[in-house]
Amino acid sequence: MTMALAAPNVRRQIAQQGKMKGVAIIEAPKTNQTPTEDPQYPAAVERVKAAARELQDSGIVDSEGRRIRKDLPLDMQDSEDRDFGG
């Protein structure tokens, strides 16, 4: 059994029926725009500064952010009764 090929006009009509119609065009955002200010940024900066002040007041880091205390808590030091919490 052989299948007859459709005439060129019929093929064109079938192709036109399958085309999408009424597609909306959406404009892409421009990439060269300057970013807007983040409203949460100032609060985040203050939280980080407060955490750094707390570490400095505790004597853990110096004013440059380098660690001062390098000792480990007792439960983390090398010994037989070390507890990993697991």
C-alpha cells in the first residue's frame, strides 16, 4: 500500500494552519541600567558590624579581624573523654 503525497498547495495550507497566531512580544529588561538600592542592605551591614564588635569585646578577634584566641573548648581538646555529640 502506498501513500500518495499531498499536492504543494495542500501542504502549504497544512503548514499555515499549524502556525501560532497572536503571540505577544515581551520587551527584555535593559542590562545597562544601574541597580536599585537594596532596602535590606543597611540593616545587614549593621548586623555584621555588631557581630564583629561582639567578637572584639569577647577577645576572640582583634581590630583587624584576626583571631586572638586559638585554644579549643575542653570538650574539643585531645583527650579520652572527648565528645563529638553523636
